[in-house]
Amino acid sequence: MSLCAWIPACFLMFTIVHSEVTSEKVYLPGDIMLGGLFPFHSSMVRTDDTLKSGPIKERCESFNVEVFQWAEAMIFAVEEINNRKDILPNITLGYDIRDTCDSVSQAMDKALDFVLMTVRNDSMAVKAVIGAGMSSVTMPVASTLGVLNIPLVGYASTSPLLSNKSRYKSFYRTIPSDELQAKAMAEIVEHFGWNAVGTLATDDDYGRYGIEQFEREAEVRNICVAFSELIRNQASHMEVKEVVNRIRENPEIRVIVTFIHDTDMEAIVQELDVQNVTDRLWIACESWGDSKEVLRQAPTVVDGTIGVLLMEGKIPNFAQHLLKLRPTKKAVKKNPFLAQMWESAFHCSLESQGYMHGSGLSEYVDEVQYNTVVCSHDGNIRNTPVYGNADFRVSYNVYLAVYSIATALNNIIKCVDGAGLLARGRCPDIRKLQPWQLLLYVSNVTFQGTDGHHFNFGKNGDGLGVYHLVNWQLNEDREIKVVPVGHYDNRIQNGSKLRLEDTVIIWNELSRSIPTSECAVPCRPGSRQAVLDGQPKCCHECVPCADGEITNETDLPVCITCPHGFWSNGNHTECMEKIQDYLSWQETSGIVAVCSAILGTLLTVITLMIFATNRYTPIVKAANRELCIMMLVFLSVCFVSCIAFVGRPNELQCKMQIIQGVFHTSCVSIILVKTHRILTIFGSKLPAALQERRFARLQLQLLLLSFLVAIHVALVIALLALSPPGVEMNDDISKTVMYIHCKPSNIIFSLSTSMYTWLVSGICLILAFKSRKLPDNFNEAKFITFAMVLYFIVWSFYYPSSILTYGKLRALFRCLVNIVSAAALLVSIFLPKCYIILCKRELNTKAAIQRVTRQHSMKVTSRALELTPTKRSYSMGSAELNHLNPKERQLSSAEILV
């Protein structure tokens, strides 16, 4: 809404409201006027809400004696400044002090009056306002005055919301924000080591935002808010009882932080006394931290309380000023609220029709109406709340507010063009001063207070603030004494802002031991917090960490999972590295495996040397020396490659284990080629010369061997290219051991290579069975059969061991399978021949071989003669070969081989 449209609306609202509620004001004309808004009355009652004869009519009630002191502090400060020569020379300050009745509507009525006076350029329009009491009342007033940038300096409004300059652009305050008070309370709780507290607040802006700020500060300090209760202002007895019952339900939470008005706290204390709840410790906010009304309710309920109070101010001569107050006609005319203060403070009545002569006191008596004694001029204001303890906490903030505006005005008077705060260094004209110009100087004001400290408005226009800390101590007379025990000074930049004398504090029940307040015991390292059902997350039980998880600090909400390769110790406080299980070079099984491989290699090399040395002897030639030498080379590689199973597995070792199968297949393929060659030559029906050309050529054997091996090589290349094996670090099987071994990434590919080797071995076994009737010198059937059977048995354990074993056992089994299978081939195929070469040299001659062959031929011939002609003719083969008898054919085959 534009200003032009807003002003008529405000004027209309003002005329309606102002005409229906008339209130007194304290007025002093001056060159520059200051407005004052104070809640002299604390409530309003409706006198006519029928709407039959006009708008709703209301009347202010319940005069607040303490507020009178606040207003009197403003009057005193203005008069003090006017009497001084060093500030605002030739300028007189005036004041226009109004009653807000602690009501938003009444406060807005007065604020609109101030605004309209400014809009009309009234010579008595206020340039700044001191007010307006409670935060809930101040907020709308600040918004209204902010339209015209009229400075509003608060003295009792502590809501953090008022720090929002985008909403309350002309608001400043000499009192610190509740944000600072909440921080001070949180530091007190942290100082005494209380890890869980309850909170209690009035359900209004003051209570809600104060507690919310405390909860944020508590969260930063890991302080648990176990329960948080709100109570309506002037709540019913049932509401109060419900709050007290909630407090009783949490006996372990002994410390309760409060942001509550003194009148509400009185009701709480009364109910606590009725229910005999006397073991709670209260952290009192500034609104009731030294309240005499609360003190008097139930001393045993509130003893030990720690109160957070506003800074105690020293206003020179102000106490004497208060003591001189008397309700004379002149004084009452100057300050109409003086008469009401006197009646409320002394519980008496002043006659409204006139004063009694002689005493100079205003005594108006209406015993019918008041039913009280007549006020006397001998009343001593020292014993009333008006004087209080002469600590002047809020009054000092009012005093500072007046001086902040006066100092800003003084800076304007002393301003020199070129050094001013306006654009281009200009200075405002004090005779044509605009509110926004004064607002600029107020925001930059700095002066020395009566306490010796420099005052200025901090960030967002808040007072820097100092809180005094007190302890409510129960003396021998069962009365509460408020004892200073420290302070919280936000002006300290370095070091702790909190200062507490712990030795001076006496807790409830006259104890000097710091009470405990916790909803759960601390969870020691090795356990975590578990939230209980229906409880706040900070009220927990302690649950031990699961295996593989740890906590190494107290009160951790979750356990930390140990990283891969680590496991928790017995106390679950530390992650220990798991034992790495693999076939190492240092352990016995690894040494045995390596020694076995070396031994097999040496035996193979020795055998190779024997065959190479005797390569021209009949027995070596008959065994196909070229293929035998190749087989011995492959066997030596098989033994040597077993070392790839020893040591910490890596990708190269895993690939070597796959490639090793090629050499086993090569060995079995050589046996297959040899057996097939012998069987083909002895079983062939071709002439000897033709046999030598078709079957005895080495090139054909090598071609067949290469074909058989190439298939396995192709499978291995495909496996390594498409699905290479990897190292598996398995820590799921054992809590303390991590098994490290090679694992094929594709079991089908891996099985295909082994199945191929088994296929070749099976064919070899069949051919060996067929060659069982050959001459003994050429018959390796029983040895090959033994070797193949042993080979199948050994390799049948290979994959079960890969599935059922882990780590070093898997590597050891695989290594032994390879060693045993290679040894079986070495022993079965070559040991008999080495025995003949070394020990039976007489059998290693051509004649001996022919003799054995001849004996075998005779056996074959005798069996052939027993056959019927038809069957014998069928067994001999085709007609063109019948001229060769079995003996001749066997001899010719032997000659080819030898």
C-alpha cells in the first residue's frame, strides 16, 4: 500500500479507536520531542461489547508498579540531559509518554498518534520513541513507526525476531536479544556437565522463540532436551497441573530451563509445592530470575535456582529521585500515573476530589469504593516494588535508550559539513530534523555508560549485553536469598564469556554437590545409542556394537563399520586388521609345496637327461623319443608353474594358474598321440613300407598334437580375454580371517578348459585299453591306464576343493593336484623305461625287442589258428593281405617302431 493510501487509513483507524479509549499521558514540551510507550497497566477489560451503542469499549486495569519506575527513568534521564551543559546545549528535550496497557491495540493507537503527528508536521511530533515493553507489543509498533523511519529504541523487547532489519528497519534496543540469553543458558548447562534438560516456556513470542533458540544452542553442545512444555499465559489450573505432571514423569531430568513470565511461574511453583516436587533445579530467565513473588511461593521448590538477570545498572541520583516522589497535586498533574502508583504500592486510596490541607499530600478517600485505608504522606517508597533493590535493570536500559538518542542529537548539533553522515558529508539541520536522519545517527551512536563501558548498538541493532548470574539459596530461616555467583559478558571477544564461582553456589536441599540431570547413561566406547520408543532421540539406551563394528568415543549414535580387511576387537573399540590367509612362502605348507615342485622338476630333468643320453637305444626309439622329450619338458613346466600357487595372490598369478592347464593338456595329448600311433601301426592291415610312410612320420604326430593343444589354448585365450580371473578377498566367512585366493570370474569358461583336458584324458584311456594286447615292450596300456585313472581321481578333487576351501587351503589343494597329476604321469610313463635303461640294459636291445615281439606273435598266431576258417579269414582282413601271417606282420610293425 502506498504512503498516500496508508495515511488516511491510519487516520480513520486512529479516530475510531482513540475516541473509544481515553488514557492519561505524561507530557513535557520541548524543542525535540521523544515518545515513550510503557505498559503501566497489564490488562484490559471490556466495559461494553454489545455494539448496540457504538464500538467495543475497553478500560485498562492492573497497574504495574515496576513499570512506573521504568517510565520515571525516562523522565529522570530527559531532565538530567536538559540540566547538563555538555550535551545538547540550547536544546531542550521533551517527552510524550503513553500507556500501552500491554495491549497491541492500545500500543498501535499510540503509535498511530505519533505517526499522524509526524505526517501533519506537528511541531510537537516526536522524533524518536522509547518502547514498547513486551516483544509481542513492540513488533507491530516497530512495523508502524518503520514506515516513516521513526527510530524506536526498545528497553525490554528481547525477541530474536526483532533483529530482522528487513521487517523492523527502524528498531534498536539497549537490551540484548533472547538469542544471547539462550546462549548464556546453554553455556551454563554445558559448564555443569548436564547432558539432558527439560524446558518450560510461555506460549507466546517470548517463550517460544527463546526456547527454540536454546534448543539450537543445546544441539550444538550435544545437550539433550528430554521434554519441552509450553504453557498458555494465565493458564487454567488444569493446564498448570498437566505441565507439572509432565515434569514429575521425568524424575531423572532434574534441570529445567525456562523462558516463562513470572506470573506463569508463580502458578507452576504453587502446583509443584502441592505435589511435593522439590528436587528440580531451575534455570530462570530474566523475567523471573529475581522475582519476589516467585520467591515467596514455595522456597523449598525453587531453592538452588540459577537466575539469568539483565545487567544491573547504576543511575546516579535516581534512587534519591524515587525516594522524593510524593503524590502532591503538582506531581500528579505532571505525572498522572503517580497517584495510581501510590495507591497500588501502599494498598490505599487517594481522594479524587481534592487534597487534604496541611500535609501537602494528595489523599482522596472513598472507603466505600476501595474498602482500604486512606493513603498517608508518610509512606516510604523504599519498601515498595517501585524502588525494588535499586538494581535498576530494565530502568537502566531505558536510561541508555534516552542517552543513545540524546547522543545522536548531540552528534548532529556538533556535525561539521563535509564530515557528516549524510550524502557528500552533509549534516542534518537540527531545526528541520527528519526521523530518517536521526535514525542514521542513532545507528552509529557510541557513548560511555555510567558503568564505565562504552555503549553502541551491535549487529542488527541489538545491545551487546551482559547478564548477571545469581543463585537462590535457602537460609536457616527457610527464606530465599539471591546471591550473585557470576556473569555472562558478551563484550568479551577472546576467552570464555561465562564466569561462575562454583564454590559459592548452594544447590537445592542445601547441597554443594552438582546435581545430575540425564535421561540416559553415557554410552561407552564399544556401544551405541538406541532411541527408546516414545522418548526423544537423545534419551537412549546403550546397545553393544555388532561384530565388525566399533565406537571409539562416548555417546556415538551409530557404530562405525570396520573397513574391508579389518574386524572389531573383543571390546568393539578398535578395528584390527584381519589375518590374511593365503599360501605364503614362510609357512610349512607353502615350503612343502615349493619343495615338492622343485623335487618334481629335478626328477623330470633327470629323466629328460636319461632319455637324451639314451635317445638312440631301442627302448627310447620305441617310446617315440621326440614326443617323450617334449612331454618331459611340459612336465617340468607343470612342476615349476605350481610355484604360482604360493605367495600372496595377484592377477598375474591367477592368470598363470589358468595357463598352467595348457601344459597338462599337452602332456595328456602327447600320450594320446603316442598311444594312437602304436595302436594304429600294430593294428594296421597295410604293408610295412606303406605303414612307415603313413603313420610313422613325425610331422603328422606333431600336427595332431598341435591341433589338440591349440583347442585348449583357444579356450584359455578366450577365458583370459572375455572373463579373466581375479583375486578374491573374502572376509565374510570368518570374523577374524580374510581369505585371499584366485577366483574365476566365469565358472563356465573355467570348467570348459578342465572338461577339455578330461575329454582328451578319457580318449587316451580308451586307446590305452585297446592297446592292452600289444607286445610288452610296446604295451604301455596298464601304465597309461593307471596314470589316467590317477589323473581323474586327483583332478576330481580340484573343483570341490575350489568350492569348499578358501585361502591357503584352496591354493594348497590346487598346487598338490597339479603336482600329483604331473608326478603320476612322470612315474607311470617314464619310470618303467628308466628302469630298463638303467637296470635292465639287456632288454634295451633290438634283438630283445624282436624276441618279445616274436613271443607275442606266436600267442596271436595260436589264438588265430583256433578260429574257424570263416572266422579266421574274417579276422585276417582282405584277401590281398592273407599272404602275411600274424608273426610276419608283428615283426614288420616292430621294425618300424625300433
